[in-house]
Amino acid sequence: MSDYKLENPGCCPPCPPYPPRLNQTILSCGTGSGVNLPSHKESRSQLLNPYVVASLSIDTSNLSSPSVKLDFSSIITYKELHDYWLCDLRLTFQLSRVCGGAKAVLGSWNFERNVGFGWYGNSGRATEGSEAELRANGIGLTVETVDAFGFTFCDCHACPGCCTYMVEVINAETEGVDFANVSNPMFNALAVGPLAWGD
């Protein structure tokens, strides 16, 4: 008969540690058609019915405490046809999340385009304007700017579930602007987190 004795009789040997759970990823690509912006006075620039530029839905029900990275990009075109004075364009974009019918604002970003001119006989001088086209024909001026605009946002530890993210224009100062357009919207989301029930 063996004289071997357990150090801790009646106790099970310790279980090996659980291996770390690997993160899973979910990609969702949004849709959007952009928007042509009508004229809005400064006093009425805060929009009661915001313009939806792009939106997407993503279901993270299978993930535990996911983080969602959102990327938005677009092209903003500003055109002004005027004899002497030009008007400014100011837009505010808002990112929101809708889960279970409840809407939460995540952040806002501003875009502003200022173009000023001095008048010298039959020529004009642009004092500001990236990619601006200026033509003086003795009667008036044509100014057009094309800008890339976008942002990145990380919605950390979002509640799992099916949610919709949307980008809206909530403020627009476009009075006197002949043409203002938000086009080519690209909106995507990448959710990362371990599976809710393990690997």
C-alpha cells in the first residue's frame, strides 16, 4: 500500500485558466444620397426637420460590450453667382444613434466656407477659397469651391443590439448662396468585441 498522501484531501486540483476570448468584427456599410440645401436665413438656420445625409444599421447582439468605429466622408460643393458680394456657407453635421426607438446624440461637427472679394475694375480677387474658381467678365463673378468633409467617431462599449446610426445636417446658414450641395456620402461602421457566449 502506498504511503502517498494528497496535500489537500478532498480538494480538486486547480482548473487551468480560461483562454482569452478572441474579438469578432462586424462591418456595416451605410447608404445616403446627399442633399441639395435650399436657402436658410441665419435666424432660421436651426432646422426643425434636419436633413438626413446618410444612415446605416448594425446588429451587435452577438457581441459583448462592443466598440463601434464610425467613418463618414462627403463632398461639399458651394457655388455663388453674384455681381459684387458673396455669402458664407455654414453647416452643422450631427451623428446620432437610435436603439429601441430611443435617439441619442453622439457628436456634432461644423463646416464653414468663407469667400471674400475685392473689386478692381473688370477683375476680382479671391481672398480665400480652396479649389475656388474665379471668373470676372465685367458683369459679375462666379465662385465654386469643392471640399472634402468627414469625421471619425468611436462609440465605445455600446449596448449590444440592433441600432441605426445617422448623419444629419441640423443647422444650415445658406441665405443668398446660389448652390450648396452635400454629395457622395460614404458611411460605414466596424463593430469589435468578443462573442457574448464565448468562442
